[in-house]
Amino acid sequence: MLNLKTKVIPCPNCSQLVSRDERTCPHCHSDLAIAAVIAERAMSTTPLFSNRPAAPEMLVTRLGDKLVEQGFLSRVDLHRALHIQKERAQQGEQILIGQLLIEMQLITQDALDHVVTQHIFQLQEALTHSNRELENQVQQRTAQLQNALVKLTELNDLKLNFISNISHELRTPMHLLGGYLELMNNGTLGELTEQQTKALKSMLGASDQLQSLIENLLHFSAAANGDLPLDMAPITLDLPVKTAVTHTQPKASASKITLNNQLYPRIPKVIADNKKITWVVEQFLDNAIKFTPPGGQVRIETAPLKGDVAVKVTDTGIGIPQNRIDEIFEPFHQLDGSTTRSYGGTGLGLALARSIVEAHGSTIHVDSQVGEGTCFSFALPAIN
């Protein structure tokens, strides 16, 4: 069997050994580009021929028919040779049809070499054509993908511009509405009945939600455009954590969720934007409370971690399937996208939280088990 590691291979035309590095046979000047294919085909040949050296004719299918078609052999002589080849195979002797025809003096070595070489050249031409067609297809597909990417980028830019513009337009009338609602609530515009006061509180709550949504949209648009300003300063992470707990405690109480905090004493300081980190922690707590059934627990803790300071928010909620954790950070996306979903929200909170944490040079980590709960965490470098 031909060893592919050898430095020489047989020429497909004259069978003389030549260097694998040669492009043209120095004996007969044939193109050797197909020589490697001969060796590969020889090694994959049925074990019946494993005790014979590789021969160029092994590349040619229906060699006898080709010899007949080109007038080197009669159909009767081919059938006679095939019959003899079969008989010798039954006796345990394997011989290629081309070599048998030469042995029977039905064809010459030149005739065999001519047909084999012609076939190899045809294979080479077909391979070149196939490669050219494949290259053209790859180029066309690459161009299509590039065009699709350009269009997708344009659409994304249009979406971000729309979000930014509409958010700015909504901000002014919402401030105006909120201002008048506050004037009505504190009695500046006259006394209200008990029923009016109750309705007004609902309106104020809805107004706060809309203003919060508008601010989130503006922050998200800025972050997506790479323009997320940070007011960095040395702080202890206890400060944003305590503020976030204070803001979310009423929601936890209303949902009958126990909110615990476990803050490490004398925790090192970090460099961070206090307001934005507070917002991130509030998002973690809001999500934990939202997805934890009544009677459950949410715990927030800070602790040193290998030169960093880590913040963790752990709940006993419904959990997240492992194969869907990445989805929770996609903007405007809910794991339950149905119209009857149980949990509200725009799907912006965690997407923006990730942008803020990454702008601080960190990463949000999520550990979750369905039916057991979820832990959100991130860490910032400690400073002396």
C-alpha cells in the first residue's frame, strides 16, 4: 500500500517515482497535481488490493469500457478478460483489469497510460471547475451576508434613533403632567374628595412608572450608542445597596417577600457611579421580588472577593432555564412573550444593567435553578 508520508509518489502517466514537491513529472512531463489523489484513493481501496502497489488506473472507473470506446479494445476481448479476472479472484489472486489486458497482450502499456492520463486530466479539469464554482458561490454568499449586515445595522440605528427621539419628546409632557398631579395631590389646586384622592394616587403611580420607563429608554439609547456617561468616585457599595433596599422594601412587603441584607463590615471602597450602581441593584431586587412567590425570600449581600467587592442578590423564586439565561439580557425581550404572561415589564432593565456594569469594567453573573431560585452578582475592583 502506498504510504502518504513518503517523499515520492508514482507518476499517474508513466508510473515512475517522483518527488511529492514536483508539479510536473521529470520523466514524461505530465501534470502531477492529481498525484496526491491517487495516493489517497489507493489507501482507501478495498483490502482485496491491499497487498498490491497503488496504480494510476485505480482512479479510473469502468476502465474497460473506456478502452473499448476509444478503439483500443474490442467488447469481446473485454468480456473474456473480465471472465479471467473473476476466475483468478476466486483463486485468491487479485489483478487490475488494465494489467491483465497488458498481460494478455490485448492492449499496450501506452494505450493504458493514454486512457488513464486522459481520465486524470478530466478529473483535474472537473475539480478545477468545481472549485471555481464553489469559490463563486462563497463570494456571492459573503456579499449577501455583508449586505444583510449593513441593512441590519441601519435598521438598528433607526430603532435607536426612534427610541431616543420619542423618549425626549415624551419627557417634557410627562414632567408637566407629573407636576400638575403633585399640585393636585398636595391641595394647591383645591381640596379633593376621598375618592378623588384615591384616584389621584393611582395616577401618580402610573406617572412615576411612565417617567421611569422614559428615563430607561434614554439611558438604553445612550448605552447602545456607546455614550453612557459615568460619574465615577470612590464609594463603598453599602451605600447603593442600602438605598436600593430602601426603595424596594415597600414592594417586597406588598408582595409578602422577606427582604434581607447582609453587608460585610468595613468593606473596601470601589470606584463607581453611585447612582447607576444603585439603579442596577434596584433592578436586581425588583426582578427578584417580581419572580418570587409570596412567602419567599430575597437576600442581598456584599463581600470581598479576591481583591474585588462583590454584590449578590439571591431569591427563592421560579428560576431560569439554563439554556435561556442569555435571553434575559436581550432588550425588549421577555422569556414569556405571550399576551397572557404573568409578569410585566419592558425587558429593558437587565439589558441596561448589563451595559452599566460592563461600562464599569465588570460582568454580571447569573446562577439559577428552575423552581429553586436565582442569584445575580457582579464585582468591582477594591481600592485601598
